Amino acid sequence: MDQNRSDQQYQYSTMNNYPPPYPPGPPVVQKTNGKSIAALILGILSILIPYVGFLLGIMAIIFASLSLKELKRKYEQGKGLAIAGLVCGIIGTIIYGFIIFLVVIGIFIYAGAGWENSIYSNF
């Protein structure tokens, strides 16, 4: 009777202890999200191109935020590109927003300077 118990203890299969086989062929590379690439390009251009960089920076911020939302759904690559585009877009928007603000303030100061007392007011 003891022999039957010892036989029952060792009756198991070793087939489930091995990892599954690797899929045949090369590994599948996920594609990079196009909006991430567009965000990075627009973000870099927003820093380099004067005055238009303000609009390009806003576009880079929009593309980067859309890309980050899309990356979570589609499991694509490009998160680093989207973050870099977002940072460059924010920097470009701040730089050229500040420059445009200074130009507008300068125009208001120039317009209210009072040319009545200058030498050209006699003409």
C-alpha cells in the first residue's frame, strides 16, 4: 500500500514548466507616432524662427498633447519625441510671446510720447 502512495506523488507532467517558444522571425518593431515627430519639428522651429515661432510653439504644444494621449491608446513609440516637442514649444512660445509683448509696449510708449513739443511740430 505504501508503494501506491509513492507512485502517486511523482505522477505529474513537466511540459508546463518550460517557457513558451519564441515566435518565428525577427522581432516586431513598433512604429513611431507621426504627431510626436511633428511636435518635435515644430517645437525646434518655434525656437529658431522669429515672431512666427509663437504660432509654431502653440502648434507644437497641441501636437505633443495629442500625441501623448494617442500613445497611451495605440502603444506606439515616440514618447520622448513628444515630450521634447512639448518642452521646445513651451520655450519658443514663452520667448516670442515675451518679445511680442515688449514690441507692443514699445509701440504704445512711442505712440504716447507726445510729439507736440518736438522741433518737427512746426511743420
